[in-house]
Amino acid sequence: PQKPLPPYRYRSRPGATVTPTFVHVSTNKLRCSVNAVCWSPEGRRLMTGSQSGEFTIWNARTFSFEVIMQAHETAIRTMRWSASEQWLLTADDSGIVKLWQPSLNNVKFSNEGHKEAVRGIAFAPSDLKFV
């Protein structure tokens, strides 16, 4: 059987990126539940946000983890890339929202604007605002 290709290879057929059969299991160093998943803008990496507040960046071709970093103090609940692919927005169980540069080594904005967990986030089409 042919190995599945990353989603960017199927831009005209997004339904082809969903496999109908079990493909692979991968685990990083710390086994805990994953609450949020998103593809990197170029489609070569998969990012997961875990119960422990960590990001894990996975290589989509080999299913191996490349980077693990502590991003939040509590469980990451949601992640979203901006339309321009210049920003990553994340939110956690304690209501903290963070705005990251694509390199993920610099937080441009962090706000504890909610008393409860943030379970959904979105950018405006212009990327100038988010909710």
C-alpha cells in the first residue's frame, strides 16, 4: 500500500487527506492526552497541544517528533494559524491566550482575559483581530 502524503499535496481534494484505515501510532517522551491539533502552514509538520501544556511538533512524513516545548502552564485547548500564516494563536484551560511568531520561540502577546478554559479561537480575515 502507498503511504499517505501530507495535506498540502492534495489541495484540490481535501477529502483525500483523511485515511479510512488505521495508519500509525506515535508517542513523544511524555504520554498524555492531546487536546488540539493543527497543521503547520506549509503542511509538512503537525502540531499537537497536550494536557500538560506542551507543544509537540511532528514530522508529517516520518511521524516522529521534532520539537517538544512547554508553551502553557495548563492544558492547551485550541490552536489556530492566521490566514497570512504569520501568527499562531493558542489558548489553555486557565483562560490564557498567547500569540506566537511562526518560529514559536517568541510570544508576542499573552493575556489572561478569561476566567475559564478557552475552547475556541479565530482570526479576523485581515489578521488584525482575534476572538
